[in-house]
Amino acid sequence: MTHLEVVEVFRNSGDEVVLQVVKKIRDKNNQSNGPTISPLVLTALVVVVAIFGYVKYRHRS
């Protein structure tokens, strides 16, 4: 369900409904101190560097 659909369900319900939002608490071992790089971005970066190195090396020969 989309957010809008869920909101409509709560608005149209005949009974009293309570919605509670629970935030996840991150484990201290799972916390990161800085921004993280997604695996897709990291893979793309490695591919770009590899292509660049290949093109540079190929021109030297």
C-alpha cells in the first residue's frame, strides 16, 4: 500500500485508531561515523577507474 492509501484507510475507519511510529534503535556496533557509499556507486567508481587505467595503458604501447 502507498502512504496515501494508508492515510485514507485511517481517515475512513469508523473506529478509533491509534497510529504509533516506532523508530529503530541502531546498535552501537552497527553505527557509522560518516556517510556510507552504496555498493552500486562503489562498483561504478571501480569500473570507471579500471576503464581509465586501461585506456591510458593502451595508449602507451
